[in-house]
Amino acid sequence: QVQLQESGPGLVKPSQTLSLTCTVSGGSITTSYYAWSWIRQPPGKGLEWMGAIAYDGSTYYSPSLKSRTSISRDTAKNQFSLQLSSVPPEDTAVYYCARGSVTVEGLNKELYEYDYWGQGTQVTVSS
């Protein structure tokens, strides 16, 4: 019932900012205790968790990407967004949004336990 849909440009030029939006239906992004994540999969590689925004607006980021990643939300639109700055060609990947959870132990980063996923959107970084 919960559905997530990624949207945004499929092509980004190197050194520019990658921006994607995830639109959620069938559930509120402010409902305790869910967290809303961005995950990517470069060609030939595994899934990489990038970051998340929790139901209360708290953000979490992968240490390797934190310096150039920003996740925000628009509760009125039930959307959350990803901005990844200064992208190199290596950022080319399929980008997913997905629903996970957050507890007193922290954000659940076990991706196989995420219950709802968007279909993914291909983003290519190329000039």
C-alpha cells in the first residue's frame, strides 16, 4: 500500500549537484518510528546506503558521503529529497528511496529489512 516514487533529472554534469525527490503515498513521512532513506547502486556494485531522514526530521548520513549530502523533507507534500553535490562520474547509479525504521539503537541500516522501496531511477553523471 505504501508507495514511493523517485523523480528528478536522469543526467547530471560532473561537478554539479544531483537532486532527487521521493514522493510517498499510503503513509506519512512523519509517522513514528519510520525513517526514509536514499540508497544507490552503481553499475556492477552492491547497494549503498546514503542517508536518511527520520519521522521527526532527524538526519543520518553515510560518513563517506556526509560532506556533500543533504536530505530534506516537505511534510506538506509528503516528500523527501536528496541533494548530492560536486558529483563525479562515479556517482552514476540507480538511486532508490525506501522506508526503514529508527529506534533507540539508531537507524536500521539493514537494507533487506526495509519494507517499501521505490522502483529506482537511473542517474548518469556525464558531460
